[in-house]
Amino acid sequence: MEFQDLSDFDFELPEDQIAKFPAAKRDKSRLLVLGRTQDFLKEETEFSKILAYLQEGDVLVANATRVSKRRVFLVTKSGRRHEAMFLSETEPGVWKTLTRNSKKLKLGDLVSDEATGKFLFSVFKKEEEFTIFRSETPLDENSFELIGRTPIPPYFKRESTSEDDIRYQTVYSKNLGSVAAPTAGLHFTPELLEELKNRNIEFLKLELKVGYGTFQSLNEDHFANKKLHEEEFDLPLETAELLNLAKKNGKRIISVGTTTLRALESAYDPNTKTFRSGEGKTRLFLQPEDSILSCEGLITNFHLPQSSLLLLVSAFAEKEKILKAYKYAIEQNFRFFSYGDSMLILDPEKV
């Protein structure tokens, strides 16, 4: 695929179909079911009806990462305010950020967090659009809970609220470290997870720390190198063993979200048809002509036009199927993006 082919994945979306707030209840979002290879497209009124398409022995895999409050307001000694998104710790005490009005910050300038004033940072260096801070005060994931805000997507065009602190996390999230939520999992409730268990449907977890690159626009370099932003993942031994057993026994593996799929495909060896456990890093850039062999089903939200996630979904199913489904979703007033409605891509047993 060439960079100019991205135009095929553009679409017009009315502003009122961007879901800027979550549905009243997690599992009450709508669901669009698309056959991966079959000619099947059906709308369900709520996500909980996904149970009709799952069967005993299915294995769902989800990303259990937890979103850190990495959006931090910093102030200079003179009182000038800067909004910073803390992306990653590149070395102990050194943090890569996207900082607004960074041109007004000079090397060596000191800033403190606005919330408590107890955490100090100095401008260490600047690289491209990034500002690199050195933390003068010990800083870890729990520190962000004190000084930061939930980093909701920029297209919400609003400030985060206490509701986002709860709803922009999955109910099964565990370890802090992501700057964005694995949004396909936002539709699950404790009750729905219990019902899966009652039906002998496995719900397994891995962890991939979602980076800010998930929001970044694609460029020619991505296509030339066939690589995206790097993200760290961890596939626990127990999860890998159960996935390998599922593969051996011909059970369906269903990925909950594109971040999970990216980790699964990176950990899967098609030669041995097994998953490798442990920590890893992925820069995988999946496009429509690529084969995805790690799983048979995908639960996902509706993605931004011309995005890497839309291309990934179009690799999982046929490009024409995905674009047709998106056209239908727009016409039927589905809600899009992080807090939006859901799609299940899976060949139903009975059509």
C-alpha cells in the first residue's frame, strides 16, 4: 500500500456523531456485527447482545492497561502556565512530553506542577515537537494521580471530568502506564464478564501500554519503513499457554481491541502456530494487504479516518467490507471514536 492510497480511507463524519461523552451505561452502546469472510452485516441495539455471537470455548483477550493521569499543568516562577502530556520516561528521571507554548521555555527553565507545587522539572532539551523534562523530584505513575488529569482525546474538545476518571478506564484495568484507553474494552461490565464465565467463554488479559502515537497522523515515512510508533507489551505466561491450547484445539480467539491485536500479532509465530510469552516491543504497521493469523475475531470501536487503526481493521477484514460497514454506520447515526459504539468482526456460526 502506498501513502497516497490513504485517501480511500477518508470519510465525512457529522460533528454530532463524535461521541464526546460515554453512553449512560457501558454495555448499552450499539453494536454492528460484520462477517469477517461471510456476507453478513447486522445491527444490535446494545453491546450486551454480543453474547448471541459468542459460544462455549471462545477465548477473548483484552488489554488490561490502565490510563495514567499524564496531562499535567506546569507553571513557571513567573506564573506562566504550560499544558504538558507526559508520554514516556526515556531514562530514569527524564520525561518526553508534548508541551503547549513550548517555544517560550528555554533550556534549564524550572517549572512546577500546578496542582501541588511539590514536583519540580527542568527543561533538559528539545527534540522536534517534543520537550524533554528532567524531574527534579522523584516521579512515578502514582505521582501522576496527584498532579495530573485524565488525558481524554483531543477531539472531545472539552476538559476532562470526574466521570472520565472512571469511564475512560476499563472495569478490568490494572497497571498504570498508558496515555490513552484501549477503548474497545470500555463496553464491558462486571455483569457481562460474569456471564461470559458462566458460558465457559474465557476472558484473558495481556498488557500493552498505549502511546500517544495512536492519535498521530500517518506520513510517508510510516509507509516507507512499514513501521509505527513503538509500544511496550507483556503477554503473561498463563495467557500465552491458554491461547496456545485454544489454537491447538481449534477454538476461536477474539481480540478485544486493536491494541490487543497489535500485541497478539507481534507475539504470534505463524511457523509454530504458537504465542511467545513475556515482554516485548512492537512497531507493527498492519495494512489491508497483510494477513492476520493470531485470532479469528475482533471487537473494536469506529476509528478516525485515514488512521493506522482503520488500516489495521481493514487488514483484519476486507477493505471493501470495512468501508461499507462504516458507510452504513454513518447513515444509521452510530456514535464514533473512543466513547462511541462498537463493532464485532466475526463469522457467525449461524447466518
